[in-house]
Amino acid sequence: MINMIVSPHVYGRYRATICTERFLLIREQVQPQSGVTNVLATEVSGLG
């Protein structure tokens, strides 16, 4: 299982892109933890 985590700060900065773009390119930081991989979004941009 992989969880994509978007912090309130990142969401606030990229909210328009997240809400309007159909496909997203997300730069991330990966944090594996006890059989679950958490992916922390750091930057978001649209692909369309």
C-alpha cells in the first residue's frame, strides 16, 4: 500500500492545480515504514 500525503502547507500552495488538473506530476519524499510506504508531496504541477 502507498499513501500520498499532502500537507496543509503544500495543499494551500498548489490548491488550484490539485483541484483543476486531471493529471498531476508530484515531486515527493518517500518514507517507508512498517510495510507501508508514505509518499510526502513537496511540489505539484499539472500535466495537461
